[in-house]
Amino acid sequence: MATRTAYCLRRLMLVAIVGLALALLGNGQAYAASPIKIQSPTPDATVTDMVTTSVRIKPDVAQVAFLIDGTLVSSSSSNSFVWNSLLVPNGTHTLSAQAYSSSNQLLRTVSEKIRVSNKRRPTPTTTRTASPTATATAHATPTPTPSACVTITAPVPNSAVSGTVPINTSDLCTGNWFESLYVDGAHISDFAPGQVVFTSTAYANGTHTIEVTSQSVNPGSVVLGSASEALKVQAGLPTATPTSKPSATPTPTSKPSATPTPKGGHYSMQGPGASLPTEASCVSAVNASPIAENAPWNQDDGTGYNSNLPPAGGVPAYFYANAPCCNELPHADFANVDGNYSGSTDDLIRITACKWGIDEDYVRAQAWIEDGWHQDCAAAHGGIGCRVGGDLNSPAGDPSGLPITSMTPGGVFSAFNGYGDPGLPTDHWDSWSMLQTKVFYEWMTWPMLQDSTSFGLDFRFAEMRGCVNGDQYSYYNSQSSAQGTDYQNAVNAARTNPNGASSVSGWTNLQYLSYGCIDTHFSGDWFDGSSDGYLTEFLDRLATAPWPGGLQ
């Protein structure tokens, strides 16, 4: 009996040991099979302001995608990213990270719950002293005693308002970069100086306190000055601005919509149908605060040729008669394209952004992902090598008879080949300029796209302005009714409520429209899903500013 009992005990111990070993092995195998793990923040952590999310990844992970509530917010080879928790409401959210292999295969998704808890600014008073901990936005850290260098000029205090209300300001703060709007102490949005808009329909009838702060440049923006007043929201009024105050009507055509201060300024995204400044006023404003050349290859491609000049001899008549190709946009959208300005590469970017009402960092970021800010083509001017050409193709001749797409040796494209594609009698590059516009379709842009940085920028962002204004509806609708409908809805939403939340978490209506118009330069379609990688790269570059000189 004792022998059998001892045998049973030994057997039970053996089973327990084997079970423990298998459990440990199982845990080890489970760990080995998990290529990614969120290290910070920890599950159920409370986060505020700018949040660093980091993951531990295994060597076979080539790319990490970070998501908030299922929406992609960053994708890179890095194992960490910083995001602004103020872009989502306070409360519980799902933070996810996805590991991808070098062949773009999803290896694993890991998720955890976090809690966002951001403080809001107190209701402003004439004697308030703001503290950094009471800031509503990460970029708007206030100074202890903001000055009165900014004033609200219209509407007058205690005015009855309705609809979309322009808040006109006189912003004399030294170093101002943008303005922020607060309503009843809550941060609403940021605007180019003089472009603040209060959407009163989002508030109940009655008296509300609005405050405008003048902000210095990001990152680490501080409040330079502030002004506040009370307004009475009355939904039944026919106009947003009192008719007795005609000065309340903005006059952006008389100056750039985001005129730089003597120490520099930032041109921000303007919505559909915005009144745009003249090219001459933009040139004057940018020349008043020039930026030194940080892409010197454009001003000397090695042969002494300077690409940062207007097209030699101006823009030919055949451009205006035929732009654009394929009836995607009306000819009128290109009537003011001339590229008739010169300067450093960054100055040309700012002039273009000012002229077409495009955020200057959108221009910088797209130019970077397209061709790394290169417009240089030494082979076109007697040298060797050409950076500006790209995308091999075998295009046919154009209807004007210009030698743009010649298949014969010595043709324009074949002069600058370099990839040795055996499938073509001669290699052809069919996209050109710092923005890689396809001459394959836009033949009427030749040779200006090859020769002039300013023309390439001018043409591309005339296209984008037409897209933002809603001029591409017929084209997208011809692709599919779903594209046409979503595009039209995006334009309408950006026009009526530009700072409202779009269908994509963290994007305003104007951002949704603008990003779609950036994306279509790659895909030719409206958010069809085929160009998500392109848009992800654009947004990543927008956040990291890897271009020469970084953020200005």
C-alpha cells in the first residue's frame, strides 16, 4: 500500500512538473510569436497633452502603424511616435500598434485602453493670469502676462450674431505666427492672423465669451497677446456681421491672407472659394522676410543653371489654351499660372502657398516626398545627370506636335534616360519638376516643368486650389458616383464648417478636403484607398519636417 502510494505521488509530481514545463514553454512560444508589445503608456494609464507611445519590436518588424480608436495616425520604421491627445475628446480610447514585415504583411496587432484627461482653460477675464497647466492646446503655452498688442475690431462687443462670424483683429504682436480662438474658455481652433472665424451655430442662444490669442511660432508656441469680448448668439439673425460695421468684412485681396510679420509668418490653408491675394503682393510679402537657400542644387545644378527663375521667354500661349489635360479642371483655373517669381526654394514655396491659399507646410511636405526638393537637371544644360525626371513610361506624341514625348533617339525624354529599361527602345521619364507632374498627360507644361521651379510649383498648386474649390466634381463623379458624392460633401463641409470634425477622427472638414486633394496628385482618384501609403507618408513628413531647413 505504501509502495503504491509513493508511486502515485511520484507520478503526480511528474505530471505537475511536465505541466509546468509545458506551461512555461507555451508562454515562451507565445512571447516568441509576438513581434510587438506596447511599452508606454501602460494599460489604463491617464494621459494628457503630447503623449509618447513606444513599442518593443522584434528584428523581423519593418514597419509599425499606430492607431487611435482604429484610425491610423502614424506609420514608420520607428518604434515610437508622439501624438497630441488634445485632438481626441476626454475619456477612454483604444491605442493600437500593428507590426508589419518587409513584404507589408501584418504580423500582429496589440491594443490597450488609455484614458485622456486634459484640463481646459478658465473663462478669460480682463485680469486673468494664465498658467501652462491650464492650457487647452499643447502648442499654446501662455506667457504669465500676455499683452494687449492684439485687439478685436469687429464685431463690436455685445453684438447679436448668427451663422459663421468673422472675428476681425488688429494683431500688432511682435513675432505673431497664428491666432487661436477660445469660446467660453475652451480652445476651438487655430487660424492664420486675421482669419479667425466663430461658428455661432454650434452654441446655444445667449451670451458667450470669445477670446483671441496671438501666438508665437511652433513648437513651444506662447501667447503674445489676447483680447476678449462677449457676443450674443441669435440663430434668427440674417447675417453674421452687423451691417452697420462694414469694416468687419475681411478684404484679403488687398494683402496676402496670412501676411508675414517682419520676423516671418505662416501661410495657412484657405477654404473653398477663399478670396486670394495677388501674386505681386505675395512676392512683396515674402521678399520682406526672405529665407536663405537650403536646397542649393536648384540654384546651380552643376552647370551654373539656376532653376529658381521664371520660365525663359515666359509661358507660351499653348499652355493657356490647353491646360489642363482631360477636362479635369476648367481652363480658367490656370489663367494666373506664370511662375513669374524667383528666390530661394523655400521663398518660392511660400509665394506659391500665399498665392493659392495653401498651407506652406503642405507644399513643403509634398515637394519632399515627390522628389526631395530637387528641380535640378544638369543634362538639360550641357552637364551629366538629372534629378528632376521620374516615372518611366512610353508616352505617345502630343496633339500640338511638340517634341515632348518623342520615342526616337534624341527626343526630349530619351536625352535624360538612366534606368536602362530593356522593354523600351529608349527610356522615357514622363513626370517632371519638384512636384513630379506628369508631362505624359500635361504636355502643355513642357518645357517649363523641366526648367523652372516656380512654374512647377505654380502649376501644381493651381491644380490643388481648383480641387479645394470643388472644380473637380465632374471628373470624380465620372470615375464613380461614390467618389463624386464624397468629394462634393467634403467641399460643402469645408465651406460651411471648416473647423468642424470630419468623418476621420482628428481631422477637420478642411483637413479632410485638403488631404484628399494632396492624395489625388498620386492616385488620380478621390480617396480610393490605393494611395493610403502616399497620404500616410505625407502626414508623417508634415509632422517631422525632414526637408532642408525643417520648420520655418
